[in-house]
Amino acid sequence: MTDPSFQERVKALQADVSAQRVARVYAEAMLNTSAEKGKEQNVVDAFDQLIQLHLNPDVAAFFLSGTIGRNQRRETIQSVFEGRLDPLMVDFLHVLNDHERLDLVRVIADQFHELLDERKGIGRVYVHTAVPMPSLQQEKLTALLTQGMVLRPVLEFKVDPKLLGGLIIKSGDWMFDASVSSRINTIRKYLTEESSHEIQSGRNRFSTSV
């Protein structure tokens, strides 16, 4: 299992807007190059392999570590990935290494898939629910999103018991949060703020009466 610290760093990068912007530039360049060579699917497969390898703690450490020298990383890329990944991907990893951007591999892979979907007229939509959504509701939700989206929506469903109930829908930068956990957090935040306000008001009344 991957060290939690590596998982947290990957999640932080995936949520970092500036990292996403940089990753999108690299992903678009890779998509254009692979399209010119007719290798889009090869690159998709290579990215998928990298993501699977990234789950290994040693591989994750290699991509995310800032202590490994550039020359050492270049030798490792050549020895480990040559013959295992498409040559176009190996060259791409060298480019990332030269620019100290290997830590963005996972984010670039996400952006690459998103850009490829857009060019195919597909909008990937992620639906998180506390329990599995019945197929009839899935169909109704798909029909509803089809009416409101320019791209053809392709829904991916994920069960997350932490939501308690309701659902979260994500597509690109857009998110609709109607989960029970979100409502509870909103109520908790409201009560905390009200409590703090009452305490402060009490202090102010006390200080003015003394």
C-alpha cells in the first residue's frame, strides 16, 4: 500500500489549480503530438500503466521525491520504462524530468484524459452517492444532464458512505453538492459561528458594564 503521505501529496496536486494549469499545458502538447502520430490510444494505455505503477510506494517516491538528482532520474527512466512504455511516453517522461515536473504525472494524466474526452465530444461526470444509485435513477440523471450539457455526458458512479446520503456531482471545475454530510457541515459551521458570536457579545456586554 502506498505511503499515506504520498497519497496526500498526489491529492493536493490534483486539487491545486496552478498545478492543473501547468499540467494541462503538458497534456495538450502530448495530445497534439500523439494525434499527429496516430498514437492517442498508445498514450492513454501508457498513462494508465503509469497510474497503476504510481500506486507502488517506491515508484511514487521516485516521481514525487525532490532529493533524487535529475541525471539519476534520467537513467532510471531509461532502464525501467524503455521497452515497457511506448517510446513517445518515455521521451515525454524525459521532458518532464528535464523541467522538474515529474511530480505532475498523475495530474497530467487526468488532464490528458479530459482533453481527449472533450475532443471526442464527451463530458466526464462523476457522481458520488452514499449507497449505490438504482439504474432507473441513473438513467434519469443521465437524461437530465444531457439536456444541460454541451458535451455528451458519460457518468461514472462511485459509492462513498461518508456522504451519509444525497449525492455529489462533479464535471471539470463544476460541482453540485447535495450530500447530507455537506448539510451537516454547514449546520455545524453555522452553530459554531453563532456560538462564537454569542460568546463575544457576552464579553462585550460584560466589559461595558464594568
